[in-house]
Amino acid sequence: MTDCIFCKIVDGRIPSKKVYEDADMLAFHDINPVAPVHFMIIPKKHVDSLATVGEEDAPVLGRMMAMAGRLAREQGSTEGFRTIVNTGRIGRQDVYHLHIHIIGGPDPLPRMIVQE
Ligand code: 5GP
Ligand code: ZN
């Protein structure tokens, strides 16, 4: 999709700090990290959000989840991490290209939902 930031990252029009890449997915560091480890895993194919994902995307989504632990450990989250998929207006999704946040580091994170 031409105007999508993450599609631009996939095809190199916008630079990123890559964590992992294969034919189906890309993982790269979040530009505005909220913890010492904060990267995202995205499908290379443009999919708007978890709300609109189709059955045909299940294999790549499964592979993205299956890679999360290994990549998190490689980035220094050796004792666990949090996965977040913000979805739609209610989930406060900002970038409408499906992404799994992987957030962690050496210390325990705040509890799940922090009140504003
Ligand atoms: P969302 O709120 O949609 O779940 O998360 C979007 C994330 O993308 C945010 O955490 C934001 O910091 C990150 N982000 C937005 N633009 C860029 C960019 O150009 N490069 C990188 N690496 N991350 C970005
Ligand atoms: Zn996209």
C-alpha cells in the first residue's frame, strides 16, 4: 500500500533498525521505545489490523507469534516479555498495518493497563 508507513519500511523507502526478516515478515525496533526492548513484528503483506485479518493470513500470523520468543531472547528479554496488538479506534491503533509489539527488558513491566 503506497501511503502506509510500514509498507514503506518493508520495501526500504523508510529506513528501520531490523531485528529479523524473511520472505513473509519483518521485525524492527520501535522508533519510540517504551521499554529497553521494544520491537515490532509485521507481515510484509499489507493487512490493516487484527480486526480485518482473514483466514488466509493465519499461517503468517502463526509464524510471527512463533518467532516472538526467539527474537525477544536475542534482544535481551530472557525472562519474558509482553505482546501487544493495538487494534482499531478502541485499541488506540496508530499505524494501520498489523503489528505485534514485543516489549520487555531486564525488569518487570508495569501492570497491563496503565491509567492515563
Ligand atoms: P500502534 O499505536 O499503531 O500500535 O503503534 C505504532 C508504533 O509504530 C508506535 O509505537 C510508533 O512509535 C511506531 N512507529 C511509528 N512510525 C514509525 C517509524 O517510522 N519507524 C519505526 N521504527 N516505528 C514507528
Ligand atoms: Zn502497509
